[in-house]
Amino acid sequence: MSLTRYKAKRNFSSTPEPEGKIASKKAKLSFVVQRHKASHLHYDFRLEMEGVLKSWAVPKGPSLNPKDKRLAMMVEDHPYDYKDFKGVIPEGYGAGIVEIWDKGYYTDIENSDAATAAKNLKAGLRSGNLKFTLHGKKLKGEFALVKLKPRDGEKDNSWLLIKHNDEFAVSKNYDSEKETPATSPINKWLAQNKTPQKKNSTKQPGQRATK
Ligand code: MN
């Protein structure tokens, strides 16, 4: 696992994002879901693996309803320290606001010890079928990330994030936006910037934003 792509995209003299190093082994594996207002509002789903955060951009956010198959575009590995990052990313790559939507630890679905889980999760990632159990505040229970076969000309980075049917699954509509407090930094920013629709009145928090 490497942070080369992560580092190549960023200028660390102008962004507050962590420059990052590979983390050492710990007893529990971390996960985080960050809500990110860039050019588009999206969620970034990250799982610690081998000292970095494997990362997927999830446009609609995660769901606790097993009927939902949420598109998750795999992006570059992020440094382990990124799990605690929130704040404003200035002009440049990913410019905008990041807030932490959920975080906690995760295991493989057999709830193995960390070393065995690491092996199982890595194998799942390789095979394009990654099953895991989240222990967050909002997200709990078993999930899967399933890789889609790319069609001609498509990028080979599309996965689906799916909740397994367990005691934490819900059958009602699940909207991650509705699970976000109105007072979150991004929602405050959106409330301040939604009106009026005059020229130059809608100031973006950044520009040239992508993931
Ligand atoms: Mn993002």
C-alpha cells in the first residue's frame, strides 16, 4: 500500500490535510465516513488496511437498508491520520469542507483477531468482495463492498456498498443526509449560501474540487 497518489495530488504547504505516514499495527482497525462538500456533496468511506485508509467516494452516502446498493468509487489510499481530518480544504485538490459523519472500528465478519482480520480483509479487497462489520455510531453491523466488472471504456474502480440483513438493518428509506445534524459545519455553510440566486452570490468554499 502506498500514499504516492495521495501525495502527488496535494500541496502540503497549502492544505491542512495530513501529509501522512503508514501507521503501525494496533489492536483495532479504524473506519471513518467523511461528508465532503466539494464541487459535489459526497461521502468518503475509508477502511484502515495495512497502515493506510482504503477509500471510496460514495455519492449518495451509506445506507442501513439492505435493498440499497450504493455506488462507491474507489479512490487513492489516504494516510491513516486522515481519519481524524475535518475542516476546510483550500483551493486545489478536493477543495471544500470535510466533516466526520461517522467513525469507529471494524472487524471481518468472523470477528477474528486483528492479524487474521487483516488477512481476510486484504483477500476480500483483492477478490472484489469485501465483507466486514462496522462498529460506529450510525453504521453498525455487517456490510459488503462488491466490485463491479468494468464495461468497455469505463474506469475500473466501481464498487457497491451494501448492508447485510442483520439486527442493525432497516427496512424504511434511509437517507444519510437526514442523519446529518442541521448544525453540521457543511449544513451551516449550505444554509448561508443557498440564497439569493444572484450573480456572484453563491460563493463556493473552494474550486476545482473533485473527490
Ligand atoms: Mn472526497
